[in-house]
Amino acid sequence: MPDDASPTPQSVLALTPLNPAFRDDPYPILHDLQTHRPVMRDDAAGVFFISRHEDVRRILTDLTLWRSPEKAEAAAVLTRRGLDEQTDEERRNPTILLMDDPDHARIRTPLAQALYKRAARFRPEVEQIVDGLLDKLQGRSTFDLMSEFAVMAPIDVIAAILGVSRARLAEFRDWSEGVVQGLNPMRTPEETAHMERAGPALRQHMVEMIAARRKKPEDDLVTDMVQAQAAGADLSDEDLVANLNILLVAGNLTTTDLIGNAVQLLLTHPDELAKLRADPALIGAAVEEVLRYDPPVDITGRIASRELTVRGCPIHPHQSMLLSLRGANRDPEVFEAPDRFDITRKQSPHVAFGGGAHLCLGAPLARLEARVALARLFARFPDLRLADPAAPPAWRTLPFFRGLRTLEVAV
């Protein structure tokens, strides 16, 4: 944390959960930024931090801007940091998260088409997975909603979509939890060892699945992608391995946090939970309000491809921008009473999933999982409540993400 005691942050470090004030309640800090420094330059990190909804939305949908950190200037040390931490394999096979056209469109287009088709008809399987997890909690008086439900559901759903054998599901869960540690700069030596063991094992399993589906197709996403290759899609096996794995890493953590944040919000806003119980058809609107009010992801990034001006501030080519999705979603210029959680809010033009060419690939699946998980959870446990209402939320300290380590509930 900087020594400066000013309420307006001076660095992006103060805009992460490493700052206890931001971790506990980021919104007063973000509102102060929007008022006094809507475009904040952090010279040490080499980035502009942009927090107004209008600016964030405009930059997200500008298809001429770049995503690849390789195009950032040398001074953009935060943006380029990941390049130094990449393995040789990651350098050879980047993912669509940090890729620009034409390679981005070459990989994303067939992958999105296949995933969207699967998600559109996957509700019965999601319901079955969620019900199976809830069955294991039946009869318990208390449980940790995060480790025993919110973490498990997204992993099991993506495993089913990919086509992971149920006999390998325990291994897949272990690998999934290990590779997510790559997003955690504060990981312990044990967590680092788990990550280093899990990454190669997961990649090898994906290589084996691709080879197996080429010989014997199944009804799963890996088969879809192998068949897209055979039909002429310009995709290498390395492209498939890297980007199917990133679906797992990016999708599981954020969907876990979406479910956990939603349960915590509904339990601490009983009037809103009562609205949902009275009208279960509000479940879609409730998920959208959670995404607006307390989304899983703090920021996304873009790199200027030309001279830009944002609220009078010049941004030069190759300079890096961090866009505050969280700040934009609480912008009082766009949302009436932005700090009120209201599942019947009429308009919710939130940017929780980013936007433009890099709109979150897994957004339809995340929405489906959250809707099913919340609806089934509250139906199964009508008296669900916080085990200790006086306990402060146990937020994680993972930079640029917002989610709970634990959420003890009673039934």
C-alpha cells in the first residue's frame, strides 16, 4: 500500500483485495475515483485505471484496440508481467484471452459456436449435477457453501461438457483446483506445488481426450472441436488444448464466485430473497443484479492502438488501460441508486462479462449454472441462513477477483 493517506487511491495496488479497505468494501473507493480521478495514471504499474461506465463501455466495444500484452509499451510493467511468468508452452500457444485478430477470431469463432450450442441444451445436465451435490448436503445442519457447493458445481459442469469420464472426475477436480492457483500471486509453496503438478497433468489428459475422440466420437465439446478441425477449421491440437483448458481456469473460478456472492447477497438482503421466493421467475433478473452489484471480476484490459483521449486525458499508442468493470457497474451516472441491491431493477446494462470481441466466452454457461444453482439451492433449503450473521464476510485476497473463501450456512 502507498504511504499516501489520501482517500483517493494513487496506485492500482490499492484497488485490489491486498488493500484491506478495498477488500472489505471496494465501492466507496471506486466512487471516490469516479468523482475525482475517473482516469487514474499509475506510473509505477504503467497503466491508466478507468472507472466510468461510459468510458469503460466505449473502450470495451472498440474493436481496433489490442488485448495482447506483447503490444504494450515497456513501461506497462503490470500488463507485461505475465509475459515473464509464462512457460515455454504458454509462449508457443497463447490463449484467446490475450490474443488479437486474426488469430483471436480464428480460434474463438468455432469454439464459441460449439460451446453456445452445448450450453443452450445443457440445462438438464446442470440440474442433475446441482441436485447431486445438494443430495450430499441433505440432512446436514450446517455446511460451507463455497467448498461443498459453489466450487464443485462449475467444475463438474465443465467436466461434463468437455466429456471427462466420471471415473476421472476426482482427478479432474484436483487438477482444476490446482491450475486456478496460477491466478494467485499470494499462493503458498504447497499451492505452487499443486499448480505445477496439476498443469501438465491436465494438459496431458486433454491431449489424450482429443486423440480418443478423433478415433471414437462422443457427445461432448472435445468431439465438437475435433470435428470442427476435420471440417476445415484452422485449429491445431495445441490451440485446442490451450483454449479448452482456459475455459476451465477462467470459467470455474468466476462462476464459483458468482454463485457464492449471490447466496451471500440474498441471505443478507432478506427483502430481495423474499421477492425471489414469491416469484421464482425473477431468478434471471436476480443473477443479472448480482453481476452488476458485486461481480466476480474487477477489471479487464486493453492497449491503445492509436492516440486516444479519455475525459481529456491523452493515451498514446501501446499504453495500457485497466478498465474497472466493478466501478462501471456502480456508476451513478447510469444506475439509479447504484448501491442498492434490487433484483427487480428494470435496466441492468452491466459490463460484468466485459464486452466487444472479448466478451466472456462462458457467459451463457455461467448464467445457466447460477440460475439453476440458486433456484435449486433455495428450493431445497427454504430456511437457508448464515450460520453466524454477525461474522464478517471471508473475502479472498486474490487480486482483481472478488469471491469468498468460505460461507458457512445453516439449514
